[in-house]
Amino acid sequence: MTSSHKNSLTTRIVIGMIAGIVLGSFLQWLMPNGRDLVFSLFFFDLSLQGFLVNGVLEIIGQVFMASLRMLVVPLVFVSLVCGVCSLQDTTKLGRIGGKAIGLYLITTAIAISFAIFVAILVGPGEGVGMTASTSFSSREAPSLAQVIIQMFPTNPFDAFAQGKMLQIIVFALLFGIAIALSGKVR
């Protein structure tokens, strides 16, 4: 009896993570203390570090990361537009938006509190006496009015190209509301 059991995405991700840990541990075991292994293939002397780690795996990793960055903006945009369009009553959007903002603020406050607690507990940088040769001057924080104004993109395509997620989210919400309010096309 054969069963074509398909693993869920989560299972495949965990398997990929475990395979990466095993491969990384194996390569670390092969090259202890940064020593490289050189092997001959036909007429070429190839180093394991140069060919496999800095070559093949580097290319695969960079292409994978570029693909993820490429997918984030359209995925967020389409998800938000489809979600807003599916609402029958656009007045519900205010309640949902308020809950989303409240949840965002609460989770942000929890994350900041946890980070401060861990920093106090661990004490990073204690006992290190580093001096900087240059001075640093921070920019003045924008006013609340300026932050709200900058949430609305003047050019949505520029926001897409630069990956300005807050502007993309605002544009997607407005675009979804416009589609939902336009009604059915006959």
C-alpha cells in the first residue's frame, strides 16, 4: 500500500533547518580551527571552503534571500487588498484596524520590555573600555504630524521599489477600500 503523504510547510521548514544544522556541523567537523581541505578533481585543486562554502552554498543562500525579499512586498500588498476587499461592511475595518494597532502596540511593548530585561540581566559590554575616534550626532526625531504625513505615499511605486512597508500597507488598505466600495462590475 503506497500513500502519498505530503508534508506540511512547517514540517518541510523544520526538516530544512535540521538538514542545515547537520551540514554545518559536518563541515565544521571537516575543517576544525578554520583549516581548509583541498581535494583534486580532474586537473583542478579545489578547496572545500572556497568551492562549497564560499561558492555553491553562498550563491544558493544569496539567491534564496533575494527571492524572499522580492516576495515580501507583493505578498503583503495582495494579502491586505484581498482581505479588505472581502469585508462586506467597510465600517468593520475601523474596529479591526483598532484591534490590530492595539495588538501591535502591546506586542511591541512586551518585546521592548523583554529586551531591556535581558540586557540588564546579561549586561552586554560591561568591562569593555572602547573609545570612539569620531563623534556621533543623532538626527532629531520627526514630529507626530510628520510621521503621519509620511505614512501616505506620494508615489506608491516608489514605496514598492524602496520597500517602505508602512507606506505599502497604507496604500494597500486604501486601495482595498476603494475596490470594496466600488461595488460589483456588471
